Amino acid sequence: MAIGSTLTKAYIIAVTAISVVSLAYVYVSPPPSLTTDRDGVPHFTPPVAHPETGKAVPLGDLIRHYRGD
């Protein structure tokens, strides 16, 4: 019984350590896909004014419109 308990504790410690190290790595050095979308627009960008109507539209929609998508 002591061996199973020890292995379980070792497994829990290993999984916790891997999780913490992985999260710290992504926080310190985030991949580009976490900071911008495929068009290069930063996430959480505020809406911009549409040039013709003056209404607020997401920047990604404006980029896709002028790109022709």
C-alpha cells in the first residue's frame, strides 16, 4: 500500500510541476498566435470608426472588407 501511495504522490507532483512550468513559459514568452490573430490585429483591439458611416466596427471586419474577403 505504501508503494502505490508514493507513486500517486509522485505522479501528482510531476503533473503539477509540468503544468506550472508550462503556464509560466507561456506567460513569459507567449507565442504570436496568443497576441494577434491571423491578420496581425492584436486581440482586444477597440472598434474603429467606419470611414463612410462613422459607426464603430471591429478592426478585423474593416481589414477583411478592404482586402476583399
